[in-house]
Amino acid sequence: MPPKSPEQRDSRTTPSVVERTVSRLVWPIWNSADGRLRAPLRAVLPAVLSFLALAALQSVVRARFTHPIREPLEAAGIGAVLVATVFVSARVLDRRPVGEYGLSLDRHWWRSFAVGGAIATVINAGALAVAVGVGWATVVGVAEGAGDLPFLPAMAVVFTYVALASAWEEIVFRGAMLKNLAEGADGPVPRWAAVGVAVLASSLVFAFLHGGKVDHPSQYGYYLLAGLVLSGAYVLTGDLALPIGFHAWYNFTQSAVFGLGHSQRTPELIAVDIVGPARWVGEEGIVYSLFVVVGGLLLLTFLRWRDGRLGIDERVTRWTPGFERET
């Protein structure tokens, strides 16, 4: 067989006009080299899709069921959405192992989870002590508000609900959003700048999506501050154990243990009557904001003691190609 002419070889290797056009059209949304979506879409879609699923779930459950059946059903639904979010995001959108989000779930992970929970509990106890000490809150009872359930089962349902919701927020805002934004920007800009932009962007979105609890624009500062603390814990560890532990136990102890929640109606181990000014002891008040800062400092102190250093963990911008082969 005679050798192919240069024209024949070129026709086989040179993309056609149609191929080049299609390539230009899909370039903004598809990374052909990696075989996955571009970083901004990988960052945003898990939050959007799972948020819509949760909204649909809550509208159906709340329309058809009442207390005390409604709360366990909602918790189970949140758990199902959480699991689906993790696996769809990892397998379909990100093409990465689930563990790269910071979900190793080994013994070390659970120890860090417990430390995050302990720090959150301590700072909420401090907030209660300050509110009571200056006369802005009064303890009026113990183990109240369980409704139709016995107190301990009611507390278990609340903790399950809060823990699953907090885990969902940490996975979509830190594990998916922050990580993908940092990974996508790492290279075009220095790693510290890529991670810094990702932290700020994910924290702003986190604060914005809590707007339903906000009565004044200044109150967004509380959620922005919380987002920065949680993002910092993730960036310094490359792991979701501390953020999930801190977030879950902060929300649970604030409302169900120390009775400081305003928007949540939960059973309360310590029932509290809050009479102080909303600017100071409202749900987004100055007292809580100050103790969030204290919580952030305690997290930093723990990490400095445990790791001997503070720095960006390389896992924050890591992506392992060939997901199908590795699993």
C-alpha cells in the first residue's frame, strides 16, 4: 500500500470546522482535558441542585405531615439528599473520589469532629453566661418544649436534623464550592490568592443564603464571619471534620441546649427568656458574633497545637484524575 500523502495525513489529524466550532462552544462549560465540567459549575451546581431538592422535600413533607411525624421525615429526607449530593457531585460533576472532599470518616476524622463540637459548645456556654450575667437573659426552666415527644427522643430528632443540615452546608459550601474555586484558580494565580478568593466567595454565598433570617443588612456580617471561620478550618486542614463538628454542635447547643435560638423552635435543656436588646443578644447580635471570633481563635489554637504549624493544606486544591480506575 503506498504511503499516505501529507494532505491525507492532515485531513485525519486536523479538526474540521464543525469540530472546532463545537469545541469553542463547549469550552466555557467543559474541560475536555480533564473530562469534566469547568470549576465554576462544579462549585455551584451541587448547592443549586441539592437546594432545589431540599425545598421540594420540605414543601411536600410540611404540606402532608404535622408534628411529631414531620421532623423525623424531614431529617430522613435531608440525609437522603446529603448522600445523593456527595455521590452525584463526586462521580458526575467532579470526577473525584469522595474522600477528596474531606470525608475520610476514619478515627482521626471523628476525633477532629469531636473537638469542633466541644469548641462550639464552649463558646455557646460563654454566650449564655454573658447574656445572663448582664441581665439580658433569664433561665426560666429545664428540659422544656419537647412537644408531643418525650424530651430525650425530641432532642435526638433535633440533633439529627441539625447535624445533617450542617453537614450538607459544609459539603456544598466548603467541600464542593470552596475546593473547586480554589482548584480552578490555582495556577493562574498563586495558591494563597486562589484559596483566599475561594474562601471569600464561598463565605459571601453562605451569608447571602441565610438572608431569610436577616432583618437588617448589618446582620449579614454574622453569617459572613461564621463562613470565614468555617472556611478557615477547612483550608487549614483540607478536611471537613472540624467544620462539620463545629457547625453541627454550634447550631444544636445554641438552640436546644442553651436556649439561645430565636428562629428555631426546639426542645431546650436550659429554657431561657431573652429580654436584652436585639443588637446585642439577637440571633445575629454582637455577643454571638464576638463568641464566633473566640471559636475561630480556639480552632486556630487547637490546630497550631496539633499540627505544630498553620498553613494552607495542599489537599484543598488537589484533584485526583482517573476516578473510575481508582474506585
